[in-house]
Amino acid sequence: MRTKSVLPALTMSLLAAALVSGCSEQPKQEAAKEESSVTAAVDKAMEQTADAVESAKQETAAAADEAQQAASSALDEAKAKAADAVDAAKAGADDAMEGAKAAANDAVDGAKAMAGDAMDSAKAGAADMMAKADGAMAEQKLDGKSLATTKGCVACHSTTDAKMIGPGWGGLAGTERSFTDGTSAVADDAYLRAAITNPNAQIVEGFAPAMPAMPLSEAELDALVAYINTLK
Ligand code: HEC
């Protein structure tokens, strides 16, 4: 620093001035001369001191600026780091959120798929039931006329009142039937059923016990009886 180098010089100058002025033997003119030179030296020293102070101030200010700059850049760096850390934390949180969302979506998709599957199998089951119900309906709607053919009834029975091996079915329903054992009965639904399921219990007068008992479902029996009822 210039201040340090200037101060000893100033001190020296003052000392020299004091020494010079201390010589009282000198003539007055000499003394005045000396005095003015001392004053000049002092002024110069003061000037130099002021310069030194000024430059020290400037240096201090520069150092302060530097320190401030360093501090502010350190602050900026710290801010940047903190911002980075915040960003990283945000990114991490976002990732976690995304992961959670994805997992939730997967779970929802899985549940949807399972629900869909359950729905599909329920639909399939319902369709099966419908098909079976249709089948049952179809069986109930069995056509007596076709059954009489497929079961072989028409081999022995005509659909008119013409006799074959068995009595004709035309005009049979509701009439009174006479049997070989001397009894009789009205040909209602119950009679027709019994005549079909147990043909040899009562033999219609004028006929031989030639009718075989055939395995028929209730639906088929109903259909055949209904068909015979239509033959007037
Ligand atoms: C092999 C010949 C034969 C076949 C096949 C036959 N029947 Fe007969 N059926 C007879 C004879 C014979 C009688 C009369 C004697 C009797 O009452 O068993 C008769 C009687 C009946 C009677 C009573 C008729 C009346 O006048 O009271 C009914 C109803 C009848 N048959 C229905 C059927 C039906 C329905 C089928 C077919 C699933 C069938 N039969 C198949 C020979 C047959």
C-alpha cells in the first residue's frame, strides 16, 4: 500500500524540519526560508497523505466491490443450486405422481377388464340360458301332428274316423268309449292320456290289444292329446 510508504517519508520530513528550525543561531531570513520550505514539505506530505488516503479508499471500495461481487456470485450460485435442487425434487415428485397415476390407471384398466370379462361371461351364461329356455319352449310347442308321425302313431291311427289297426282319431275327443270289459268312459284329456300311456288297461270295443306303450315325455303327451282334440 502506498499509505505505508508515504507515512515514514512524512515523518522524516517533519523531523528534518524540526531539526532545521531548532537551529536558532541561523539568521532570521534563513529561518523564514527554512520555515516556508518546511511548510511546503508539510503541504506536500499532506497532499501525499490525502492521495494515499484517496487511493486506499479506492482500493478498499474496489475490494469491497470485489467482495460484494464474490458474495453475490456465491449467492447466485447457491440460488442456482437451490433452484436445481427444487427442480430435481419437483421432477422426482412429478415422476412419483406419474408412477402413481400409471399404477392407478393400470389398476382401473385391470378392474375394467375384469368387469368386462365378468360381464362377458354373464352375457354368455345368459345367452346359454336363453338358448336352453328357447329349447324348452320349442319342446313345449311340440307339434302333435309331427309327433304322431315321428312316434309311429299314424301307422295304426287315421286322423279321420276311419278304422285302421286302432280307432280313427277323427271325432274321438269328447265321445263316449265302450270297452271290451263292458265299461265306458268319456274321451276327455285324462282318458286320452291314459289310453296312450297305458294302452292295455282298457281295450276299446272292436279292437285288439295291439298298441304298445311308448316312452313319451310329458310335453309330447300334451302335444299329442292337444292334436287329437283338434281332429273333429
Ligand atoms: C301298433 C299299432 C298302434 C300304434 C303304433 C299306436 N296305437 Fe293307439 N291304439 C291301437 C289300438 C289297436 C287301439 C285300440 C285298443 C286299445 O284301446 O288299446 C289303440 C287305442 C288308442 C287310443 C284310444 C282310442 C279310443 O278310441 O279310445 C288312443 C288315444 C291311442 N291309441 C293313441 C295312440 C298314440 C298317440 C300313438 C302314438 C304315440 C298310438 N296310439 C300308437 C294301436 C296302436
